[in-house]
Amino acid sequence: MTDFTGKIGLVVGVANKRSIAWAIAQATAVRGARLALTYQGRFEENVQELSAGLATSPLVLPCDVASDDDITSAVARVEQELGGLDFVVHGAAFARKEELSEPFVNTTREGFRLAMDISAYSLIALARAASPLMEKRGGGSIMTLSYLGSERVFPNYNVMGVAKAALEANVRYLAADLGPKNIRVNAISAGPIKTISAMGISGFSSILNVYRERAPLRRNVDATEVGEAAAFLLSDAGRGISGEVLIVDAGFHVTGM
Ligand code: NAD
């Protein structure tokens, strides 16, 4: 049921081999998906290098998710070269370093705008551009990546927590909007994983330690585990699920203390 033979996917948000989006790309490619991977400017070389490791070579395209033109051109290239889309993975997020270290009350208007635009709004823009390609193929599946900081306070997660709350609300509204076209929209809320984005959060390693101590499984999750859960959600095995935030965090979220 998690076979991706004949399926075409667009994966946004690969920066390097530690990126969660890369783990999802691998999990779907190994099950037969043909992929397009997008990169943000400075990561082109990394993404080109990683691409060489996939069984079927992916289409590699630039895309800054803060630009509607970039999103439109990337999706148009996918249509031209791959002929359509069955799934989309949105793994882009950004907040300025100072917003992730200073007291939350000091969040600037521009810092708030930027975090919201790149980490939350971009899902709507991507869904709008990609959904006509999915509709032509009878439906599809869109997923994004969130974090428990959307609901609970974690030190220094700050404006990114607010952006993730908006992102999860986007998932529900998009699911309601696109559901009649047989397009599902979901999120995976991942436990903390050492990636370049995560390392930008001041004191991130102490979050990893707390999860290790308190999560029911007494460990952290790795990107491969998120990749496997994503393959389930994106595939036909997840066909009854939409508007959902699936938490893949070794159970940490159920604990009180
Ligand atoms: P990462 O740094 O590997 O990925 C973040 C990606 O966002 C990068 O590829 C970067 O290029 C991209 N990005 C930022 N601004 C962009 C822009 N303007 N246009 C296009 N792309 C842009 O880190 P990651 O941890 O794999 O993050 C992927 C997603 O997972 C993010 O949404 C993150 O918030 C979420 N997440 C991460 C963790 C964690 O602990 N690592 C936990 C839960 C959720």
C-alpha cells in the first residue's frame, strides 16, 4: 500500500543530507516515486550531489518559497518535464536567528512577517500552484512539517511556534478546500532532530536531552522515522486521512512530567 510506482512528487526543503525533506525524498523514491527536488539558492550543490544517490535521477529546480514567481515556474517545469504531480512535500521554514534567542516579547514586526511568510504562507502558495496538476491525475496528497512548539512553549522556539500554529491551521483549511478534488493535506509534527534549521534555535541540544529523558520511548526520533511516517501519509495507505497533524516524537507529547 505504500508503493509509489508511477507516482510523481515535488519535494521542497532539502538543504543537506540531514534535512527531514531529504529523508522523505528517500523514503518515497525507494518505493518507486519519481521526484522533483527544489533548493533554495545556496544549497544547489548539496541538492545536486544528493540527487545522484537516488535510483531514478530527480528533476532539480531552484525555488525560493517567498516568491510566487519561483513557485509558479518550479511547478510549471514539473508539469512540462514530469507530466503531473501526485504529491507535494513542504519542508521549508525560516526565522531570523535573533527571533530564536531573544525574549519572545522582543519579536520584531519584520521578523514575525518573515517567519510567517516563509514557514506558513508558503504552504498555501505551493498548494495553489500544485493542486491543478494533482486534480488532473484524479487527486493527490500534500504534506508539511510542524513541531509541538505550535501548541506548547519551548525555550527560544518563539515566533516559529506561532508560525507552526498558523501552518497547522493552514493544513486544516487547505484540507477542507481541496478535499472535494480528492487532494489530502496533512502535517507531521516531528520530534527534535539535529538539522541546520534546528541548530539555529538557541539551546536546541537541551530540548533533545529532555525528550531523551521523558519520551515514553526514552529516545529521540531520527529523520528516517519521519520519512517512513511521511511515506505512509503520502501513499494510498493514508488515503482516508486529511487535515491531520500526525505526531512522530517517540511519544513525548503525551507526557505531563
Ligand atoms: P533544514 O534546515 O534541513 O530544512 C529547512 C529548509 O527550509 C532548508 O532546505 C531551507 O533551504 C528551506 N528554506 C528556508 N527558507 C526558504 C525559502 N525562502 N525558500 C525555499 N526554501 C527555504 O531543517 P529541517 O529540520 O529538515 O526542517 C524541515 C522542516 O521540518 C521545517 O519546517 C522545520 O521547522 C520542521 N521541523 C524540524 C524539526 C527539527 O527538530 N529538525 C522538528 C519539527 C519540525
